[in-house]
Amino acid sequence: MKKIIVVVLLQALFAVGVFPATVDTISVFSEKMAKEIKTVVIKPQSYDGKNTFPVLYLLHGHSGRHDSWIKGVPHIKELADHYDMMIVCPDGGYDSWYWDSPVDSTYRYETFISRELIVWIDGKYKTIPSREGRAITGLSMGGHGGLYLAFRNQDVFGACGSMSGGVDIRPFPNNWNMAAYIGTQREHPANWENHTVMNQLYLLTPNTLRIIIDCGTEDFFYQVNKRLHEELLYRNIPHDFISRPGAHNWAYWNNAVKYQMLFFHDFFEKANNK
């Protein structure tokens, strides 16, 4: 009798969706950097190993880690369930800015995320293995990474975003240890020009990449985000730009990620149900 009751209760719990998304913490080996890189993979409740799912690559900020998002936004699993998508959060290093460093061959984070990690995830999980099934975004340093990697790898990502992103590094030559990976701005000015999101816009053509940018008006990155928005308008590149009161903190990102996931859900729905 007790066994029957337990079975009935489990069936009821599954029916109402009590069991949330699951979280895998994995290590992915990067051949380019010759090291294991920890990565969080969030699978929605509906993940059954049979059907394929779109993937959002979600990047952490400066001094963050692979588990920053699940700690900073505890409801991220509920969002994965609600929008029926996988979320992958790789460790981008303390201060990599998601570049392939021109001065340090051990920092190859663009190659790792846009090539090595993609291949690994598509090989181990039931994903939609095309740009129509992939989006990338992040906060702060990760916001820079979301746009920088997508603009430069449009064969991999079909949509991208940024939350409070450092989308133009040039006004901050002495910050966040960036000089360690691209040289000082004074001695290597070309590296600073070539490794900022703002100077990747020539790679874009209208309506080939879905873009969303979000930044609070009290954020120290607000002016560079506003300028990026204006430059995209000037170039006739469609994009969503969200600006509202808010600073550079988890309170803002807890809210921002909801808008971004809705945006990417809409992209995935339209791209995969033609």
C-alpha cells in the first residue's frame, strides 16, 4: 500500500513540475590551453536524452567563476525550465575578457568557448548543433565576451547579448588587468583597437545576428553601452537596447537575465520552427 502511495505521489510531482532543472558540473579539456576548464551545464526539466534543445552560453564577469550565475541568480534553473533551453556557464578565468591573447599563448578563451567547448557540448548532450540553436550573453566582462565572440563567430552563434557589458575597453586602460593579456595601451595601441567590441561592428550586416544590449543608467559602463547602441543605429544594425535605472550589481542582473532569456527564447522559436 505504501509503495502505491509513493508511486502516485511521484507521478503527481512530475505532473506539476516540482522537479526542477538539473545542474551538471563538468570539466572540459582545452587542447589550446592544455588544461581542464570547469563548466556548469543546466538541463531543463524536459531534457530526456531524446529531443534536442537550444543552448544559451552564459558568461560570468571579472573575478567570477563557472558557478557565479547559479549562485548569483538562484532562479536561473527555473528560467531554463520555463524557456525549455539548456544553459552552459564556462569558467572564463579571473580576467580573460574572453580573448585569444596576442601576448600570452596560454590564454585562448575565444577559441575554447567558440570552438572547443561547442564541439564538446554538442557531442555529449542533445543539442541543436547549429547557429540557430545557439546564443551567447553575459554580464560585465562576460557582456563584452558575449558580443565579441558572437560578432567574430557568426557561423557558431545566431544570437547574442550583453548585460552591463564592458563593450568598449579603450576608456579603461588601467583596469581589470587587461594589459596583462593585450599589452599596455601606450605600448600596444593596435591591440586595444582590435580587441574591443566597438571595433568589431564592421563584421555585422543587417538581420544576420540577433542582438540585445542591456545596461543600467547608474552603471560605470553606461556611456560605452549608449555609444554602442548609437553606432549600431548609425550602421542600420537591428538590435534591442534596454536602459533603465540600475547599477553594476546582482540586483540588476537578476532582472536583466529574465529579459535576455525571453529574447533568446523568441529567437530559438522562430529560427527552429520555420
